[in-house]
Amino acid sequence: MVKYYIGIDGGGTKSTVLVSDGRKDLHVFAVSGFNYNSFPKEVIQQNVADIKNYLQAHGLDVADCLGICIGSAGTGNEDAVAFLKETFMEGGFLCRLLITGDHVTALKGAFKNACGILLIAGTGAICYGQTGSGEEPVRAGGFGHLIDDGGSAYAIGRDLLHEVVMEWDGRKEKTILTKAVFAKIGITSVPELIAYIYDKKHTKREIAMIASILTDGELLALESVQKILENGAKELVSCVKAVAVRLHVPEGEQIPLVLAGSTIRKNKVYQDIFAQKLKKELPQIQIVEAGKDAVHGAVELLMEKIENQK
């Protein structure tokens, strides 16, 4: 009979699930997303069923689960928390359930309890930091795509689409950008684009995915694209600065920064633009690699909470 913990890192398209006995990893696998604001309830319910089925297929009883920690965007929604609790209970998980933001679990994984700043730039964007002295962590950004998320894949995708309609109208000279965006979506005109973007079946993820076209050298060389990336990097640096100032780290002391999220991690050009702006404005901040990833951070956070309640 194996007692175990479950950590879940809810990403924009898929979630990583870690099963740990508290000392070593037992299983790591993937299910769909857990963001209540982005995925239908049926998808989340199926995720819980898939987790239960995976555990049973590998000889683990849900009754032996000591706790579950979910780190995902969208958990600030009270309806989301209530739905997740209800869904896991219906799935037979009667253990401790900790629901928090993915920035919280990622920060825990990156630095444990040491001083550091985490910048996530994926579908959305948020910055989160801690002093390592027990004070409450500090946050900047991450208030959703309608009013915030500058520097994220969504913001970049939206700005690329704006360039496309400007080119289509003749407000700007046509470039290869329009053709590249149309090819990504599988359309040939702006009327089709409008139908696609405002289709109720589509979410911010469909706009965010457009940013993934920015791996082509010719596209990256466009002045309009360079400006979009420059503006995005500027937004991200402003978030890091806001957090760094509020951490009140002594002058001259270096602060480690971990970058997370596919937008900033996978696009080397974008990452370099960001790093240059960061070095110029905040030379005391040094980009480092995370100690552990967010899903391990979820397990560590869960175990810490359980231990503190003893």
C-alpha cells in the first residue's frame, strides 16, 4: 500500500501530473487543461477520470492519496475552486485539495523558500517574487487578457492580427506577415479571419497560438514584428521591475530571475530582446534556471502546507 501526493501543473493546452511519495517521483503523465475559464467543464471532469484511471492502472488506490495540489490559471474564480473540489470529490478523492495559481507552484519549484523572481510569459503573463524571509510574495501583471497580459502570446498574437487588418485595408504596406498568419489559421481573407476570431468556439488560445509563427527569420526581420516584440519585452521588464522594487532587496544585491512559459522560453529572439532590456534597466537581476519545475513545486507546496498543519 503506497501513500502518495499528486501535483498538477495546469498549462494553457495540457496539464502535467506528478505522483510522488514525498521522496521520489512515482509517475509523471499528462492530461488536458484545468483552467476553468478556458476549458469546458466536461474536459476537466474527464481529466479527473483520466487521473483516477491512470492511478488504478498502475496499482494505486485513490484512498491512499494524501493530498492534491493544482497550480493553474483561472483559480482566482470562486466558481472554479468550487467546481474543482466537487469534481475531485465525485471522483473519489477525499484527501486534502489545495488549489492555487500556476505562478505560486512555479515560484515554489524555482526557488523553494529562497529569494527570487519568476516571470511567466506563455498564453498569459505574470511576474511573482519572494524575499526568502517569510514575507508574502509580491505580484505584478496577470490580470487577464482583456485588461492586461502584456508581453504574452495572446498580446503578441492580437498585435499581429492588428497588423494584418492594417495591411488588408491599405493602412500599411503589405508584407509577408498577412500570408503567414492566414496560413497558420487556414484562411485566405480578413472576412474569414473575423469569422474565425469571433467564433464562440474559439478562445484566447486561438489568438495566442498565432505568436508561434515568429520563428521564421524573414518574419522576425519585419519592422512591424520587431516593434511588437520590443513592446512585449518592455511590458515584461516593467512587471519584473515592479516586483523587484517591492521586494526591497538591499542595493547591490543580485536577484535571481527564472523565465517560464513557452513564449519567452522557446522564442530565442524574443528572449534576447527581453534580456537586453532587462540588463539595461535592472542590471542587478540575473537570469537563472529553475531549481525544479512547477509540478514539483506543487508537491512541495502541498507537503509544506500539510506539515505546517500538524
